[in-house]
Amino acid sequence: MSMPISNNPSKGRLTGGKVLMIFVGFFGVMFAVNIFMAFQALSTFPGLEVSSSYADSQDFNIRRDAQEALHWQAAVETRGSGAGATVILHLTDASGAPVMPAQMEALLTRPTNQTQDQLLALQLMDGAWQAPADLDQGRWRLRLTGRADDGTDYRHNLTFWVN
């Protein structure tokens, strides 16, 4: 039994029109993905840590030494996940006693997505600072800014994972 031979000589051939369509399709997909990724990067993270790195660095050593002289230790733990989670901050002095700063603000952030940032309302319970939070799985950062009773500024970033 013999196979019929096609009478259409252009079938299966790579023509100029096909090459052009492959070329336009490839670069069209590449540009679309790049535009999508750039939009996502710009809309979820501002990229700004401080307004002026130079100005912030001028008295960095003085502020660091003053903060280290406080001998405060900070650690974070979480209970649960999702909307019913709790963030627990253990802020202690050199003797292990809970610290009662004159002022303290805790900002819970995602390193790559500012839409999930949460300002925590910390309350001292059972020797630790606790606050409800909405925690999805993944990497989180707790940014502490405050002031000791003697006026010393306190800044600390704690990075942790929620499983």
C-alpha cells in the first residue's frame, strides 16, 4: 500500500511569513511579561528605607552606641496564622525583666509587599508585648521604633517566618 503524496509544496515549509509571526509572537510575550513584572514591582514596594542616606549616616554611630547602652534584647514569636494570629514581642533589659519604653511603635511589614503592612497595637500581657495581627504564611519583618525613658531612640528590625 502506498501513501499519497501531498500536492501542496508549501505545506510544512518555513516561509518568511511564518518566521515573522514567530518573531513577533516571541518578542510580544517577552514585552508583556516584562511590563507585568515591572508594574508588580513598582506597585508593591516603594523601595524607600530612609529619605536621605547621607543625612541618616552622619550620627549613626552615636545613635547605635546609645541604643546598645540600653542593653535591650528583642525577640518575636507568633501564635496562629491568618486573621486570628497573635504577634508576641519579648522586649527585655539586661536582667531579663520586661522593658516599659516611654514610647514604642511596631510596624509589621512584608519585605516585598507594602499592601499587607500593619501597625500593631501592642499591649503588655504576661511579661510580653502582644497584639493581634493578620499573618499569611511567609517572611515578615517587625520594625520597632521607640524611645527609652531617658530619651534614647530605639530602632530594631526583626525578621521572622510564619509557617
